[in-house]
Amino acid sequence: MKHLIRPCWVAVGLMLAGCSSPPEPMAVKWDATPTTVNSTLPQWQENHVVVHSPDVVGSWSKRITDFQGDNGSYGPDFYYAVVHSTRIVVASNSSSAWFNTAAWLQLHGATAPIEFNRKLDCLTCNTVDVYLSRSDFASK
């Protein structure tokens, strides 16, 4: 029983020390000269960098018709789909348009294989369509 008394007193002492009041905050020196922390605003530039998430679940697909590359306006969902797709298909009548589109997609984070499909329904079209998809079967 005697060997339990000392740890009890130590526990009570630690409890009282832990419940004591916090130290007083430092007083502000109002007469001191102010120091500049940030002299200018940060120069922010818009970018479309998407951090690849290691835990992506679910199956989905996204279709972009008349893809314009840097001349187009795309939302965050498009850039998320580019980065997290397991399959990317580019449909075009021109192989040079496919190479340009594939390079653009890779520059913006695409890691999935990029396939080429020739458009069969429009022989004189110059548009590019991009199909982005993710299936749980392909990611495992």
C-alpha cells in the first residue's frame, strides 16, 4: 500500500501543475517603430495544376467536343478528369491534330494512354473530340 501513495501524490502534483493558469501575454510596445512584414501583394497567376489523388474511386466518363487546347475554356472538372482518367481517346480526322492534342493533354497532367480514333461521320471536319473515362476495373 505504501508503494501506491507516492505515485498518487505525483499524479496529484502533475494534475495541479497542468491546471494552473497560463502565463501572461507579452505587452505590446505601442511606442516602438512598426516593422513591415509584406511590402507588396503576392503575384498570383492562374494555373491548371491538379494534384493527383491516390484514392480515386468510382467510374465516370467525360466528353469534350470541339477541343480547342489553350484557346478553350475548361473548368476544374475537366482538369481533374485529365489527371485521373485511366483511358483517353482523341477523335479527329488529322493525325497532326491528334499529336498536338496528346502533347497538350500530357503537358496538363495526363498519364493514361492516349488512343487515336478517326472520325468516320465527318470527312471534312477539322474538330477534335476528347473522351476521358475512368473505370475501377482498369485502375486495379
